[in-house]
Amino acid sequence: MEIEKLLSIITVNYNGLKDTCELMESLPLNDKSLEVIMVDNASKEDEASVIAQRFPQVKVIRSKQNLGFAGGNNLGIQAARGKYLFFINNDTLLEVKGQRSKVKGQRTKDKGQGSEFNDVFQPLIERLESSEKIGMVCPKIRFSWGNQPIQYTGYTRLSSITLRNHPIGYGEEDHGQYDKPHITPYAHGAAMMVKREVIEKAGMMPECYFLYYEELDWSMMIRRAGYEIWYEPACTIYHKESQTTGQQSPLRGYYITRSRLLFAKRNIKGGTLLLSYLYLIGIVAPKDILKYFFQGRYDLCKATIKGIIHFIKL
């Protein structure tokens, strides 16, 4: 596809009209250098038409079926015309309660771009442009509630057996302690910017997950293609977190269980993979099931068991 824009912003909506509208209101929709694409993942109501009517600047795509996080974003990729693609959850905001990320001393070379573009997207683009090796970059992500604690300033590496890692700074108040850009092994799916050429080389998001672990697997694909992933703190995004699936929902429990095992299958080899299976199925799953049982959350017990069974059937 011919590149016509500097930046394509892609978000996926599923029964999240209120959140999606709030996101659109926080975006610089009238900036000529970017386009905004909203993919509606077969919401129960025709929310695509509502978005199209309220925000005519937005390119709206309505899928006839729910394709999951990766499938919905891949529809957006196919329609995008930007040199850079920015994937952002619909339950995020560029600013909240009067706060906004400010870029210190950085301004775009294109005088036609407004200050909103400078403050939010330009530092991410500049980070991508700073090296041919950098293929993906993520902003600082803070929760939108309370005093907006940190959600993401990069990740530690996943253990090859337990598949556990740590989001750096998670839950801490932001005092600028993570304001140094650095390489990170994985992107955060809530907000990530990618060069178009990287997608052409590494491939689009893996659709086999449907929910959870897609961005981790995609990060692995991009790194195997020879690119680095960076964290850039000059941009901040605010995240409402799990507005679609809920923090303690059977849907989340099912897909977390299934996707974790699928990630191991796709990215771990040999005896280490067997050890990972033994840990995830023989230790983690029983522990979770017992915990849910004593909490009286039998729905979560069933969801965890169902996730394992469906993975085995793959």
C-alpha cells in the first residue's frame, strides 16, 4: 500500500463505545499528518456507526465477527497508510485530569504539525528514527485512576520455564525515576508504535491467541527479525485497564491460561518446553484452581480447566 500519512493510529473496539469515544476526544483528529483507524470487533450494537457519526475524521472498519485483539489490529494494519503505526487500546487516554506528557526540548521538524503531535507522538517517532535497529517503541503507561501510578516502563525478561517476568515500576508513583529511555525485551499491547517496514519483515500480529500474550509473541517475532524494542518515557499514555474483560472474569482466566501455554509452545524448544508445560499445568493451574475453589469462584475454576483442555486440543 502506498504510504500517504506519517502516522496511523489503530484501536480496536468491542462493546466499549464510552471508552472509545473518550479516547477519540483525546486524539488530535484534525492533524493532517496522521490518520485514526477504529476497528469494531463485531460489537453487539452497531457502535461503528456511532463512532463514524460522532467522529467523521476517523476511518471506521466494522468486522462481522470478533477476531480478537490481534485479528482486529491486523484489519487496521491492512487499511493503514502511515509510515509508522501506533496501536493503542480503546480504554486509554492521551491525557487525564489535566495531565499531559510534555516533551522537553523536542519539536518536530515539520512546522505544519501541531503541538499535540509534538507532545505525544513525536518522541516515539524520533526514537524509532534514531536507529535502523529500533523497530518498535512503547511510551510510559500509567493507570488513569487515583494518583495515576505506573503500569509500564519496560519489562524484565520472561523466565524460560515459569514464563514469569516483571513490569518495571508497576504500581509505583511516578517521580521521574524511570525517565531514561532503554531497550526492553517486550512491548506493552496497550500502546506501541512500529515501523511499517518491520511489520513487512516480521509479519503481522499472531492471531492464534485471540486475547493475551499476542504482543509478547509479536515482540519475539520482531526481535527474531533483527530489531530492538525500546521504552520511551517522553510520551505518557493513561490506561483504564481491563475494561473489556474485567480483572477477575472467566473470560480473562480462560485466555490467560490458554495463551500462556500457547506462548510456551511457540517460543520455547526442547526439554525446556517440557519443563515449562510441567510447571504451568502441574503447579500453576492446580494452585489457581484451588484458590478459586476456596474463594467460591467455581466459574474461574472451570475457565482455567477449559483453557488447558482447549490448548491440548490445538
